[in-house]
Amino acid sequence: MRIEQSMVALGRATVTGTQTAAEHAEAVTELRAAVGLLLDELRRNEEYYEDGAELVAAAEQVQTELARDEPRRNILLRWLGFIAPGVHATAAVAADLTMIQEGVNALF
């Protein structure tokens, strides 16, 4: 995912200031996939994180919220904000989390 000025791109989906419903849906689908990958990573390496079980539970909350028809931005950002300090030592995971947070800000 990358954000450039007023455009957000999640994989193949692109969301601009005036997005179509199809573009938004595709971007949300890709955001859901990114959260799924984050959750898989946290589960796979749970024992390496100080609060691994809590991080997994928080990522599950993010996944549950994103499954809603209208995900609530503040709830997503709250759970993502909880996860961020726990994964800061793992650069790749921290970077992925930052991209997910930016995607949430841009889409909701």
C-alpha cells in the first residue's frame, strides 16, 4: 500500500478523493487481506512478542471490525494503536501496521 498526496493505493486498488463504490470496496478488501496477513504473522510469532496473546486478540478485533458493513474508524485506530508499540521492534511488521493505519485513515 502506498499513499501519495490525495491518492491511496492498496495493492491494485486505487482510491482518490472522488472514489467509486467499486474502488472503495476493492480497497477495503485489500485492507482486510493486509490485516489477515498481520494477524497470521502475530499468531505465528506470538511467543516472540512480550504481549503476544494480547496483540493477537487486538488484531482479531481489527479483523472483526473490518468485517462489518460499515467499519468504525475510531475503533480500528484504537486497536491498531494498541498493537503498534508491541511490534515496533520488528521493522517489517511495524511498517505493515503503519500502512494499515494509513489505509484506515484514508478509507473511513
